[in-house]
Amino acid sequence: GDDESDQQPASQAPGLAAAERPALEIGAPEPLGDDSHLTRWAPLRHAVRARARPELTAPVTAHLRRLTPEGTRHPLPIHGRTLDADGRAWLRVSLPVLPNGTRGWIPRRSVGAYELVRHQLVVDLDALKLTLLRRGRVVMTARVGVGQQRWPTPRGRYIVRNRLFGYDSPMYGPVAFGTSARSAKLTDWPAGGFVGIHGTDRPGLLPGRVSHGCIRLRNPDMRRLARLLPVGTSV
């Protein structure tokens, strides 16, 4: 038989080396918390028809181009997601069409990756005041000009679509932002009367009801806003 003196009890056998600490550790899940200050959007990858329901046979509510009229990418705020009977993913989005506030459904594959913005731009049309918030905290305020009574600035919730520079006319100031809001009165304007946020060459008129619907700031305020305001911010 075997020499039992050469047998080492299992309890005394050399132990295995300790496992190395992984480079990536996944912690316990945590709730996302309050997302009331969060805007989720995605840029269009190609032209698409928005539909009244998440179905390929549903009525078309809008024809969307890949780029905005200014030639920048076209961001769409996302409000919901679902699958159709064939398993295709659809997104419910805000549409830059009249009447303002219209929503529709587009295929998920027609937009790129989601982007998140935690800024909000609040324009008080009665107090003639603009307030920029980040995660619900005020980071900037300014007095503004808004639309005249016959060309009112539209109320509602919109999105900052692009940042624009290089205007030939000094009336727009050093920089401008385009929004998805549209004037219901100036529908024959170039590109359909989208409402902008821009500077001015007549600061003495501000604050006041002085524009065709756009939101005007004094140029120093506009330069400061340009440093703080990301595209995709809700307005």
C-alpha cells in the first residue's frame, strides 16, 4: 500500500493564490433620481417621415430633413419608445412644425445616439426675463426683448437646435441660437419663421416687446449665454 507518511491532509494543502482585483468593478445599482431637468435628444441620420402612430402604415404628420435650414444637424427631443408588431423600435419625438407642440413617431434607426442635457432655458414673456438653469440651479439671468403683440413669441416647450455665427447684419449681434419654435404669424418667412435667440444692435430697446417673435439680448449677455448654453437645451 501507499506510505501514509507521504500523504498530506487536504486541510494542510497549499492554498490557491488570491484572485487579482478586477480592473472594472460594477457596484450596486442606484436609482437615477429626479430627471425633471433632463432633456434626451438624438440627431437625425437621414430624412424621415414622422407618423401619427408607431406603424409604417400610419398617416404621415411631418417630413423631416437630416439637416436644419441653417445646415446644422437636426436634433429631436425624445419623449417615448415602443416596439411595433414586427419588433421595430420607434421613438416619439417633438416635431418642428405648426401647430407648435406637435409630436410624432419615427423609426429608432433614423436617429443617432442619444444625448443628454441637464440645462433649461426659461423665458418669461410677461416679466421679459431669461433664466438659464443647470440641474435646476440658476446660472444666469438677463432682461430680454420678445415679440410684439402682432408677432408674439410662441409659448410652449421647445429645444435649442443650433448655434450660429457670422451674420452679415449687426442686428443679430455676435452669435445666435436657433430653436424649434415657429411663428404662427410669419409662416412665409425664410425657412418657415423659426424663432431665434440673438443679440442686437439696439440695446436701448431692451427689455421690451420689440421683435418679430425672436428673443433679443444685449450683446454682452448674449456672449455670456453662448458660453453656457449647449445645443439640445429645452426652452
